[in-house]
Amino acid sequence: MSKPQTKERRKSKRVPAEFAVGFSFQGVEQKGKTENVGSGGFLLKSAEPLPLGVTMRFKLEHENMPNSLEVVGRVVHVRAEKGATDTSMGVQILQIAKGHEDRFDAYRAIVEKREPRKA
């Protein structure tokens, strides 16, 4: 039997890419990693699930980005696979942290698989 088709809600394409992600929830520093990224969001894998709908800051780091990128994002879906050690969470990027706008170009370059603009 085939899976039912669902409407795609993403506004941007996603590509496989692994970023280290740091975030703090209820005063506890946590870490995770992305499985895929797009200019509008990312799929976060973490040992500790976040509540659906929570809006918070995320710090993304990648070996091809000279500086970390901080964004405000909202958890739009949470999926825990049976037997898995990590929970998958879809995060929608709502805002780029002040002063990090130029860093978003480096992030987008990784997403689009191109070289970032030179300053």
C-alpha cells in the first residue's frame, strides 16, 4: 500500500547538510545537528525534543562558514522514531539575529551549493 500524499508546506528547497546546532531550553544548553537545510528552515536532530510551537534562538555552525549564524526559529513539527536515540524537529527560520545578516549569505551559499559573496 502506498503512502498518502501530503501537501508540501516548505517555501524553499532543502538540501542535505550537517550543521552543528546549539540552543538553550529552560536554562539547559543543548546541542544537535541538522540533517537538511533550506533558506527557510532546517531539520534538527537532537537527543532532547523541543515542544511543538516553541520559538527560540538557534546557533548554527559549519566548517565552511567563518562565523556562527544565530537565528530565531519556531519548531513546526516533532517526530520521534521508535528505537531512535534522536528526535527530528522541523524548524522554521523566522528571523536572522541582529548583526548576523551577512552570515546568512554564507549559510545560503551552503544551501545553494555555491561560493559566498566576498565582502
